[in-house]
Amino acid sequence: MNTDTPLDLANDNPDDAPLDAAEILRRARELAPVLRKRAPEIEANRTLPADVVELLRATGVFRIGHSARTGGPCLTSLEQCEVIEAIAYGDSSAGWCAGIGAMGGAITNFLVPEAVRALYPSPDLITAGALVPAGRAERVPGGYRLSGHWPFGSGVRHADLVTSGAFIYQDGEPWAAPDSPHEHDSMQFFVPGSAVEPIDNWDTTGLCGTGSCDYTMTDVFVPENHTFTFFEPRVESNPMAWSDSFMRALPGVPLGITRAALDHAREVATTRYDGMAGRSWSDSWRVQTEIARCEAEFNAAREGVYGSLRRQWEVLSAGGSLDDLSTVERGVVPLAGLHAVHVARDVVGRLYDLLQTWSINRDSPMDRWLRDTAVLSQGQIGHDVVLESVGAYLLGRRPKVRIGLGLH
């Protein structure tokens, strides 16, 4: 197997030999400079080019959440986050799509075994979709007829499988199971990627290359066992059989962007000469202190993410549950991800200002990172609903969104 250059990844078959965490991370880091060069093209394309998707697949990133039971490498949450961080260091949109596309491994914990075998014959299949129950699923013999319009389907254009949330109906009336605490039940429904119709409406400030467009389906049949809910694991207890598991690696995206921006700013500072002051930029007190402050904030945010994941995995891998964590320990995982997004936006903005006119052109990576972090902060891990939900949990109230806390 020749992996001397990143482009050789396209010819590697991850099924040729087992991939461990170190090898997947090595491939991700090796691919990062290729993604950096391709970033303007990825952005202009407004979705990942097909060959970039295959370069990502060849790293093994889409299998990082799979266990040995489903042919995966059994990465910890920390190792998964490191891989996404390495890819986002190369390109923000590729990092986000990699994190979303890799959620299939976590989802297999909530599917019945025969569905896992049917849906995931390979751990390298890409999963996408929108979890919000925006669709309508009519109960029919053997399954459901699924229709609807879903927003923000990151990666649906290149996904092998699409999962979508929908409310359940029977004979046109809202349906709930006899033992359900809800008046109207909803579930997740799996379909092949070819069954969805993307809508070309993703034209945004940043993260342009994620292709996070809306999509629709009309009267698509979904077998009964191709449905699931994140609040009902279908396997023996394990660290990934929790509703938050597919989200744990996503903070790698803001961390990768911030690290890339810091490295870029430091490189510029060490090569620029201030003719008016008659000195190198690296001799400027303002440049020195701002670079150091941003490094300090990044490293604190990064340790917040990895420290919280480390503690969580320590408990879960020892056979414990999230309920064995203290209230603060449980809440700090989504809060650390939120904080990483906010630090990314703040640090990138300050470095953008530090580099002044060297930041403002469209071909500057600082311009792209500024826009990417602005959009990232509006998404599922950077939105104030995370604060609201964790705050409610810390105060003993019902969180608005339970999934990020792993609450059933």
C-alpha cells in the first residue's frame, strides 16, 4: 500500500487491512494540505466534489464511530474528535461533512441487528440527514410511507444513507405507542441516499462547501426495522450507546479551524516586515501579545473539549453510565463544544483584525475562516439552545434539547 503522498489515499482500500486510530489520524493529517489547496474549489462548488468525498472515505473517517461488532476500529470519543479536528484543519466544510457523515457508527447502537446488516454492509458508508421531525410517516403494513421537507441536510448530496425525523400517523391521525409519554410519537427513518431530492438552496455566508441544503421525499417506503430512536439502544451497554455519542466529535471542527488560523497568523507574522516601523512583525509587542492571548484561549478551549470527553469515556468504558457522572460533569461536555465554537469565532475575528488588509481578499484563508466560524456558531453545537438546555439541567429543570446531554 503506497501512502507516500496524500493523493495516494484515493487508491487505498481501508478494507485491505484493519485501520486503527493512529492510522486513520495519520491519513487525515496527510490529507489536510490537499484539502487546504482545494478549499476555494470546495467553497465555490457549494458541496464537496465527488473526488474529495472519496479522498475522505479513504482515510477511514466515516468508520470512526463503528465498533468491532460492525467492522469498525473502536475509536474512543477523543480519538474520533482528533480525526475530525485534523480534517477541519485542512478545510472547514470537509471537517463538518466528515463529522456528520461518520455518525452511522453511533447510530448502529440504536438499530436492530438485521437492520445494521442490511444498511451497513461496510463501515465506510456515509450517513447524512436532518434529525428534526419535519416529516410525516404514515403507518402501512410492514413499515411506513415517508414524506416531508427537511432543512440543513449537510452532505445529503453524497450520502449513501439518509436518516430523517418524522411524526407518525395512522389512517391520517397522529399516532403514539400505548406506553408512550407523548401524545404524538416521532422516530428516525433510514432511506438510501438516492431516495431523497436535494433542493439547491444552500447559498450561505460560510461553510459553503457542506452542501447543507434542504431535501424532500414523497411517499418513500421505509421498512419497520429501518427506524430507530436515539432514546432506545438496541445493543448491550457500551460507551457509544448514548444519544449524544454522534455529536462528541463535532467540536473537532471549530478546534481545527482555530488551529489553522493560529498557524497561518504566526506564519504571516514571522515573514512580514513593517517598513514604517523598521522591524519585523514578529518583533511587534502588539503582534506578540495578541498571538499569545489567542493561543492561550485556544489551548484552554481544546483542553475543555478533550478533558470533558476523557472523563466521560473513563466512566463509560469502565462499565458505568452517564448517570454516574456528576451533574456538572455531564453538562460540561456539550458546554465545552459550545465554548470551542465561540472561541473559534472570537480568535479568528481577532486574528483577522491583526493581519488587517492581508485578511480581506476572498482568496485569503482568514476571510473564509471568518465566514465559516460565523455560520458554525449558528448550528447545532454552537447555538444558544445548548446553553438553555444545559442550564435547565444544571438547575434541575427539563432541558429543551435532551440529546446533547445523553438523556433518554
